[in-house]
Amino acid sequence: MADPMDTSEPGSSSSGYPSSASAVKDPLKTIPKSPVVILMIGMAGSGKSTFMHRMVVRLQSQKKRVYTVNLDPAVRNLAYPVNVDIRDTVNYKEVMKHFGLGPNGGIMTSLNLFATKFDQVLELLDKRAKNLDYVLIDTPGQIEVFNWSASGQIICDALAVSYPTVVCYVVDTARCSKPVTFMSNMLYACSILYKTKLPFVVAFNKIDVMPHEFLKEWMGDFEKLGDALSRETSYVASLARSMSLAMEEFYANLRSVGVSAVTGAGCEDFESAIGDACQEFHTSYVPFLLEQRRDMEEKRQAAVDEQVKKFEKSLNKAKRGPEDDLDELERDVRDFSIEERD
């Protein structure tokens, strides 16, 4: 009789990894149960990186094996240990200088450049996958840089066809005290879910500063949110009222938890939500991948090729620095490799 607790996919070993007999089969049918990839997305100041640190410490204290990736090229200091860091590969300031870009443009271009070689990150993960439980990925605080640029799609698709992947949207609870700001954050959440099409968890952070129960009420009761919006008089409040009804169905299927990156409160609930999201990945997302895999791979490769062409075109036009520096940057664009930290 089959073990009811055995959740491994058909054609895989009990550990969830493909057996030698199934190695030649469609890899999407043998996506392992671990490691679980968690993409951390959140606005600047939401406490996203601090929450990353909290989860790394917590999971390691539980003897979980954790691997971390930093995708923010402009961050100065990180509180958690990093295994793969974009800053070791792409010099954000040099990219700004040679392409004549501002801060946001520099971050986007650096991330797009890194994404063209993201298969190297997957190779590093593949070598360690059997010894990992979680892969935590920190993204830039400029949400649009990751969510709406080519790099975000390349990275999400590459991860999703390899490992169970979940998106965590970190929200600053205190900043949602006004219903209009709350609606803005929920619209961001909706756009991220629409773009990534991955299982989704909203983490209302900083509950040590302000409890998040009122946000749960707004999400669960349209009338209570309407009452709060009725006290607002701006045009934006009127727009939010008209949109809040349409968002009800989105809220109904949204996993949300309250957490504190400082105290660790709510982390157990967050882990439970991640577990549910992983189950959804295997039951709902993998069948979608099986139907769309060829189209997704073609689009991903086309996006990579397009980014490389853009860099080469930009390099041909760039005349802002010494020729030697430009030649060095061009070599970096074409030939750079991604490596782990010791």
C-alpha cells in the first residue's frame, strides 16, 4: 500500500528528486519538492531585507539548509550571509557611468545584464539542490525594476521550471493605516500576481509597530473598507471605492499573514502559508507549465537575446569614458560569469 505521506511526483525518488530511470523524462514532471524558492518582493522601507535576515536565522535554527541570493545591485550592506550576490558580478556604478543612467535605470540595467546569465545561478543551485531546503531571493526595493522588466520574467520563469517557487510580497503595515494606501498596496500585489503567475503570499510586516487585524478586516469585509474610504474626500478615495468591490474576489483567494521582522512574531504562520503555496504550485502551477513550457522557454530565450542585443547596441553608442574602460566593460557584458561566495 502506498504511503499516504509520500508526496513525491511519479517517476521520482522518495526524496523528490528524479530517479535514474526517469532522468530522460520531461523535467517538469519531476520538479522536486525541495528546495523551495521564495522570491521576496517589497517596496523600499517595507522591511523586506530585514525579514529575509529573520527567516534565514529562524530556518537555520531549525536545522534547515538555506541558500540566499541577492539581486539588488545598489544595496550597501546586508545583514544576512549571501551565497550568490549580484554585486560580485555587476558593478552598478560603472553601469550608471558608462550608459549615462540614473539610479533606477542603473539598477534595471544591472539586473537585466545579470538575468542574461541566470542559467549559471541555476547550475550553482543544481549542484547543491539535494542538500537544500529553502532558497531565499532578495529583490530591489524598486518593485517595477523586478516586476515589469525583462529580468523579472526571465528569472521567475527559469526558477519555476526548476523548483517549487513562491512569491512573497512584503507590506509595511503602518503605511497601510490609510485605506487609500492600503488599496495602492493591494493593486501592487495584484499586478505582481498577474505578472509572475506564481503562488502568492502577502506578509504584512512590522506588526510589532501596528497590529494588522484591521487590514484583514478590510480584506474580508467590503463594507468596513467602504466605511473607512467614506471618510476620505480626495478623488483617489473615490477611485479606490469604485475599485474595492472588484478586488473582493482577489482578496478571497489571497494568502496573507502578519509578521514582525524585528521580533519574529508570525513567522510560524508565514511558514505554514509557504507550505500551502508550495502545495498549490504542484497541484495547479505544474500542470500549467506542462501546457505552456515550450512557449515560456521560447519567450525566455527571446528576452535574453533581446537584452544582450540592447547592451551591445548601447556599448557601441557609449562614449562617456576612456576607451580602455569601455573595452573592459564590453568584455564584462559578453563574458562575465556568476560565482558563489566562499
